[in-house]
Amino acid sequence: MLKNYLLVAIRNFWRNKIFSFINIMGLSIGISAALVIFLIVHYDLSFDKFHKDSYRIYRIVTEGRYEGSLGHMRGTPMPLADVVAKELTGVEITAPFYELSGQRVSIPAPGKEPILFRHQSGVIFASQQYFSLLDYQWLAGSSHTALQNPFQVVLTEERAKTYFPSLNPTAMIGRTITYFDSIPVVVTGVVKEPEGNTDFVFREFISFPTISTSALKDGYPETWDGFSSAMQLFIKLSKEEKPGPVAARLKRIQEKYDPDAEANSKNGKNFRTFLLQPLSDLHLDGEYGSFDSTRQAHKPTLVGLSILAIILLLLACINFVNLTTARASQRAREIGIRKTIGSSRAQLIAQFFSETFLTTVMATFVSLLLVPLLLKVFADFIPQDLHFNWFQQPALIGFLVLLLLFVSVLSGFYPAIVLSGYRPVQVLKASSGVLGGQTTRRSVMRKTLTIAQFVIAQAFIIATLIVGRQIRFMLTRDLGFRKQAILYFKVPNTDTGKTRRLALLDELRSFPGIEAVSLGGNPPASESFWGSGLTYRGGNKDITTTVELKFGDSNFLSLYRIPLLAGHNVTPSDTIREYIINEAYARFLGFRDPREAINKFLYSTWNKSIRKPIVGVIRDFHAHSLHQEIRPLIFTANGSRSYTFHVALASIDGEGNSWSPAIHEIEQGYKKFYPDEEFQYHFYDESIAAFYKSEQDVSSLLRWATGIAIFISCLGMLGLVVYTTTLRTKEIGVRKVLGASVSQIVTLLSKDFMALVGIAFVIATPIAWWSMHQWLKNFAFQPAFGWWLVLLAGAGMAIIALLILCLQTVRAARANPVDSLRTE
């Protein structure tokens, strides 16, 4: 019986090559998209699942509220780790660590110059408890003592082989590595890199007590009023302990060391608090981020991708159902004869399901050829570690089997039920209700499914236009500062003396290709955040909030063209002596005129004896991406934290000379003072564009999804048009004999389909508008909604549909009527 089903199915495919090709292509595209999306989603959901009791591991994060908006940060104050370890009950392990940026590392070589590694990533200060929190396999050393004392370091196997290629792990114990140019650290352990997908990609673990030594203490002050995203704190809850009670106890600890927190919270004032974030959210929660050196997934994007896969599969299945039921009249007599000679309905259903299954299998084989191609097409935003390999991804095989069954059932159920339900007497008498020509329930269903296809395609077009407009708005909006023709570069933070930095500054000022140069901290807008709690004592009440800090010399504001609205610029200083605040902070403090803020004092929240004067007010600018509102900010001079050079390049002259000579001069100047360092620079406008990489990836994905949706929908329309024109061939011939023109016949054949496209546009518009409105809520700044985009999308879809219709209707209308009528 099965052999007979397959033979009939193959014979039917061969007899209807065009429709079979359309079905296979539509299904293969939908299955390919689903496979690629499954690979991405499965990869991102697999991070850090291999750690023992991972459900009990949490990160303590910081949430702050000011000016009515919430701010999220993964960092915590340095002293919090000790307090949590000593006072927070219900916690089994407390593991703080501090991320370090690219480090200069040297390996002593007896009788030779030390081997120098200039920019080593993955270096952190880690506590002894780090290796109790997470699962590592030890090759040498002990997890109980390796990071117990200052000046100890544990290496991963890969990094250890880089430093000591000729030694085995045991022989590496006791070897010396020099960090920060002058601090020797002894190797006390070697571990294997984690085998599963993980965000913990650190390679060198310096013992946390090293921070508290005299050599480094000044660079990492243990204060409650300052916090950085580099300082992170993880805990592991005790067995049977729930995160809710622990979070409540953590809040009481925070109130103990910040007495104003509870009062501010109750009064609706600005405050900050500590929360627990599950390890499972680390890779997916974009509000707090993971680590500086790792790629992070976006949970809403993964949900959107999953929905997209379902939509594309539905489009392909709708195509199959439409074309199969549209061709029902061609198989009606076959069904009638089969029933007359004894075939049961169950046997007919099995026959049609076998045809659907065979089609799906063929489409699956085609999709397996398309998947590697799609992975290359989307390589820009697909994780580099993601690969398509059957032998290493057993979950992929299981998913493909389920997908094959799902698509077969979804595509084959309705046609099988409809076609097997024909009555032999009506069929063999060629009933018009069965053989076409009248509007039946099945034709209504086909129209409904066609409308659904074009609703999806139309919604994708609208979404693509709106997302593209938002990205252009973000990239072209005035951010409140200059971003063109500016490059910046950093010098090693191990250069604690200012002599070389100031000498390089003077050197750069003498170059003719440079318009201006400044020494400071990060550029005006960056992804990093450095903040401090400050209090303004205004009359009978204190106003407290967390304020972002930006550092720079007296040329910083003029170089970036950030205007002073009141007061004067900062004076050079190695420590913070005075503040320039932005308009948002001035308004928050209650000043209506910027001049009112001048000579007022701000006090440290944690040490109220420390106060600094406000000497100026600057115009608001965007210190982060347009996802965030403009918040209170302070600009100040602090030479001890100034390691970034900001260079405004002279305008390119009319002859088109490039900036290459100026950049070459800058590099030569850099090498003069830092001969052993690699010169790396960034153009600032490119760094700004990088803020919106995820949105640009979404836009790219939407463009491809839109193209696929349009292609599948048009494939379905083309199939239906081919079928309709074939069914109406003699009608077209009669109309031509009676004098109908080509344009009249094309209009006759096209109007019903164009009506379906119009109905789809009316349905898709509110759906797309609501979806995009929800997406745009992620941005604090956005352009006004343009209804012209909706009309443009509708017109575009109508033109595409009309072109597809004309491919077949014009051909049918121009055919010789003699060919269609001679058999009558």
C-alpha cells in the first residue's frame, strides 16, 4: 500500500511540474529559515547551562532611579562584596571579580629580554570563591588555595601555553608573570577552558586580594559613593533558599549603609538599590549587559526570530494548501473513481498525506543545501562560534524531524480532508460546485489564505520602512556635540605619570593636520558609565541622585563643540576640584536659569564632608545611545583618569587630500613616547554608529524576511494565476472573439487578485502600526510617525503583485483564441 501511495505521488508530481516546483521552493525556503533561526536561538539559550546548580547562581546588579526614569548597571561598589559575605544570610558563596581592559603582560626570560604581550584580554581580579562558583577542570594547582593570597594568578590552558609553550601545566606552577609593568605575580594554577557555551571567557585570574596591596590600592579605591561596571559580584544561594527573601535581606543591608535610601524610595525621590539577576538571564538581559569582552544576545530579538520562523513556515504551508485545493477540480474525477471502486476516505487521506510528506522531504533536502548559504548571508550578526554540523548538533536532527512532521501535518491536513470528502456521484456528473467556476466555501478559504499571505508580506514591508527610518534618524540626529572628523586613541593606563602624556599632547598640537587635541576620559557618548552619588543641599531639603561623570581637560568642550551656557571652563587638575553640570542636572536641582547654579556646592553622598563647587553649565548632549533619555551629568578635570587622546582633524581641502598623512603623524608621535605599544585609533562617528548595531542587524533581518515573505507570497499568487488562467482559457478565447481587448482581459483576470491585495493592506496596516509602536518604545527619541511610509508600503506591494499578475495574464490575453476554441 505504501509503495502504491509513493508511486501515485511521484506520478502526480511529474504530471504537474510547475505546481510541484512552486510547492517545493516555498516549503524549502520556509524550512531553511526555520533551521537557521533554530540554530541561533538554540545557541543563545545554551549559555552557562553546564555549571552545577546554575539555577542557584545570581549576580547582584544596581538599579537607580532619577528624573522619573530607571537606570540599570551591572557593577556594584567595591565594599559590597565584603558586607554580603559577612552579613547576608542564605548565601553559600560570594564571588566578586573586577574586569580589566587590555593588559600589558610580560614574561621574564632568563638571560633575555622579557617576552611582551601588549593587549591581553580576558584578565580579571578574581576571588578564591570564583572557582567554587563556576565549574572548571583543574590541570594543576588547587582551587582552595590558588587565589588565596596577593600576587597569585591562575591561567587557562590556552593562555598558559601562550606564555609557557614548552612547559606542562605542573611545571608552570611557580612561574612569574609581570602585570602593570612592575608587579610580579606567581602562577598558582592552570585550568581548562569551559567546554560549553559561556559568557565567562576570562583567561587570567589575578587574586582579588592583590587589589588591596599598596601597589594598586590608589587605582581601585574601596568607596561606597563610586561604582563601575567592571566591578561585579556573584553569589550562590544556599540549598532550598529562595531569591525573594535574600533580595529583601540585601535591601536591608543596603539601607544600613545608605540610610537615605528608604526615605528617598518612600518619598518618590531618586535612589539606587541592589537586585538579584539569575545566571540564566546573563546572556539575554540587555539592560545590565554581561561582560565587556563578550557578545550578548537580545531576548526580544530571539522571541521575534522564533515568531518569524513560524510566520515563514505558515506562508509556505498556506502556499501548499492554496495550490492543492485550487487544483481540486483536476483530481476530482480521480477521487470519484477511487471511491467508486472501493477506496475508503481514510485511504484517500493517507494518499494525500503521503504526497504532502514526500513534498516536504524533498523541500527539506533542498533546505539543507540552502542553510550554509543563508549562514554566510547573515554572517554579520550570527555568532562566530555558531556552526552547522550534524554530528556535533544532535538537537538539530531532532528539531528537523519534528519540523518535517509539523510541516507535513500543517500543509496536508486541510487539503486531505477537503479532497477526500468529494462525493463520487457529484464528481462524476461534473457538478459545477465541485469542478470550479462558482464561489464555494473552498474558494473562500483560498482567498482568505491568500489575504493572510499578503497581510504578512505587507506588515513586513511597513516594519522594514519604519525600522530603517528610525536607524537613519539615530545616525543623523544632532547629538549635541561634534562627531565628524574626530578620532580618539588610548595610552596604557599603566602610565601613571603624566609626563609622557603631556609631552605627547604638546607634540600633537604642533602637527599641521590637527585642528585641536584634548586629553581626557571617554568621548562624550560611550557605552561605559562612571557615576557617583551626589547631594545638593537646597534650602530645607537635600536633593540626592546618582550622576554620570565625564573627564577632560580645558580643550575637551571646545573640541567637541559643547557650548557653555553659564560659568567658566574647568581648570587643569589631577584631582576633582570643581564641577560643570549639564542642563538636565540643573533642572533636576530646581534651577530655572543656568546662571543660578554657579557657585553652588555638591556634596558626596557617602562622605558629606567632601564638597565641590559648580563652576559652569553646559548644553545637554546625548551621553549614550538614543535608547536612553538625557540624564544628570557632570564634566570635570581629573588628570589621574585621563588616558584618552581626542583629536579633531583639519578639514579635507578642496583638492581632496585625505587624513592619512595626519594619522601617520599621530602614529609616529605615539610611537615616539610609547615605542612598545600598538597604536590603535577609532573614528568617533563609526563608534556612534556601533551603538545601533543590533538595530541595524534587525533592519537587515527584516529586509531579508520581507524579501522571503514577498517571494513566497508571489510564488503562491503566480501559481493561482496560472491555474485560474488555465481554467478560464476558453472563456478568454470567447471574449477575444467577441471583441475584448488585451487590456480588458488583463483587467478582468487581475481585479480579483488586486482586491485581495487591497484587503490585505487594510488588515496589515493597524497590525504593523501597533507592532512598530511597541518596538519604538525602546527609544527615548524617535521621529514622528510617517503615514506616508504606510502608503508607500501599500503602493509597493500593489506594484509587485501587479507585475506578477501581468507575467501570466498578459500572456493569456494575447493567446490566439483559435487554439483554445478549436476543440469545442
